[in-house]
Amino acid sequence: MQSICSKALIATSLVASVVSGCSLPSSGPRGSAITEEATSSLVTAPGAESSKFVLLDVAARTSSGLSEPSFASLHSSFGAASRSAARPTVSFGRGDVLQVTIFEAASGGLFVDKEAGSRPGNFVQLPQQTVDSAGNIKIPYAGNIRVVGRSAENVQSEIEQKLKDRAIEPQVFISTTTQRGSEVSVLGDVNQANKFAVNPAGERVMEVISRAGGIKNPGHETFVTLQRGSQSVRVPFDRLVRAPNENVFVRPGDIVYVSRDQRSYTMLGATGTQSRVPFPAERVALAEAIGTGGGLVDARANPGYVYLYRAEPRSLLVQLGADLSRFDPSLTIIPTVYKANLNEPSSFFAARKFEVRDKDIIYVAGSESVEIVKFFGVLSAITNPFAQVVNGGYGIRRIAE
């Protein structure tokens, strides 16, 4: 018995010496070890501008009544282009191939001779003409006619005026056989990128994307840029589907560029995954983002300390009532940390309203009990073999008795 007690005493002494001289297990070196072993270091002083940030409660943001910053709008950027009354008028352009037909009221006129009376219709069809670089076509006895940027009705009326003293009550009809000057280009992540002639009846952005074979990637990862002259506006594809007024009419010369943008946020800390998480939809709330990222790990996470890191405009923080007196007045973007206490049931409602943005970082702090659990894990691993020896020796002694 004395021998067994001696072994137990030795085990206890060994545990004390080992625990005092070792550190708890971790997934990597401690920050202090990295700092101490560095050959040289350049760190930000605690009071430096780059180390300052604003801490706000998630509920303070969702209850403020301020709307979330939204994407640009095709409807607002291009004015009334989305209303049916604003259907674009397709005019002639350089490179268009036109067919001109001239009718006269009776034969024997300028274009229809007397012998043509037996044929059906008193008209002549001129050879097809391509609108030249100057924007003109040539009509016999009327000369050069400028057509670029003009409608068919407008050009027909001018030709009739110039021929009325030569032909017998002339009427002119112009049609486009090949449309090259009134096209829209659809490029990027579509199945059949191409240039398309604009339908005179009017076509919207979604319709020309459909003519290009549709998008290649999921809608929530797809963005559409409409470039018109010097103006360019980029919107999510899902916005065009969800808000019909965003699906504006295209105009000749427009460029529609479809691109893929895999927006994401980063999950760190005591979560089911510590990685970059792609957005599953156009808009994602904080509660959904945490769930998509694997949720909180029960054994390690502290639900009362969920943080979201992002940079916010100074103007927004002023509206929220944040104290920015310690920040340089010239700073327009302020590092901001939002905190959610998921131990409180009411916080779940705020987490359902708070929208996550591209490149946000969500961090879940570890529970304070985790270090204690690690300690007893180490203690158990060290003492378990000696405990088995003690219990085994005691069992043998009872058998012997």
C-alpha cells in the first residue's frame, strides 16, 4: 500500500511540474511567441489613426431607419428610358443598307414611262445603297440626302419635296435591308456574345441578353453593365428580374456587358468553418450568413460576442450618432465593428435585418470556458496512466486479500 501511495504522490508531483512548465494545446504558435521571436518589427502604436475603430450594436443600425446602401440604378441613371413612352426611335446609321422605292400617281412621269402602264403599280425600285461615311445616300434628281440620325418618315418627306416638281405626285418608301449603324453589343459572360440590330419596336436589356444566349453563371453572381456614351452603370442581374423598371430600353450604340462577381464574406473564430464564404443570394442577412458559414460551434463559441468588421462612410456613422471626435476630420471612411449578442432573443430579429456586404469579416469570439476545458484535457491526459496504475494496484491487493 505504501508503494501505491508513493506512486500516486510521484504522479501528483509530476502533474504539477508538467502543467507549470507547459502550455495548453493550440492550433498554432501564440501571438506573443511570434512577437518575441521576430528579428525586427514595425507595428502601429495604440493611439495611431489606423488602429482606431468604432464599435456599434447591430440593433442600433437596424433600428435607425436608415436604408442600406444600394447598387446603382439603370432607371434613375438613364431617366425615363424605362417608360414605354420612351421607346427609342431607331434611326438610320452609317453602314446601313437601304432600299428606296419611288411611286408616281400615273405613268409617263419622271420614273415611270408610258409603256409601263400595263405593269402592276407605277413605281421604280432604286438599287440598294449603303449609307456612306458622311451619312448620305444619293437619289436621282434629288441629289445627296443626309439620312444618319433621321427617321424613315423624315427622309421620305424630304425626297418627296425635292421630286414633286419633276415626278407625278411622288411618294417615297425607304426600308432597311441590312442594319449596321443601329446595333447594340452584348459582351462578357453570355453564351453567344454578338452585335444585334435594335428592334424598331424597342428592346430591353433582358431581351438583348436573351438574344445573346442568356447568362452563363448563376443570377446572384452575375452583374450587368450598361454603357451608353460616356455613362456606365452596373447592377445585379437579379435586380433586373426583381424590379421591372430597372429593365430599361436599350438604344443604338449601347454596350451591354455581363460579368461574374462572386461576392463573399469571411468567417473566423469559433464557427463551423473558417474560410471565405460565397454569397448564396443577392442579399444576405447576418443570421443567414452565420448559418451558411457553418454556424456557431457550441463547445467553443460565445454567442454574446459576434462581431462584424467593415469600413463605413463617415456620414453614415454621424447619422447613427457615433462619437468620431478622436478621428481625423479628413477621414471619410471609418473602420467599424458591429456587435451582436445572440444570447438575447431580441438580437436575432436584428440579425435577420442586418445585411452583410461583400468583403465583410464575421468573427465569433471563443467562450471563456474553453481555456479551462483545455487545461483539464491536459490534466486528464497526464494523470490517466498513473490513475490506472493506482487503481490496478489497489485491485490486485483486494484480490490477494
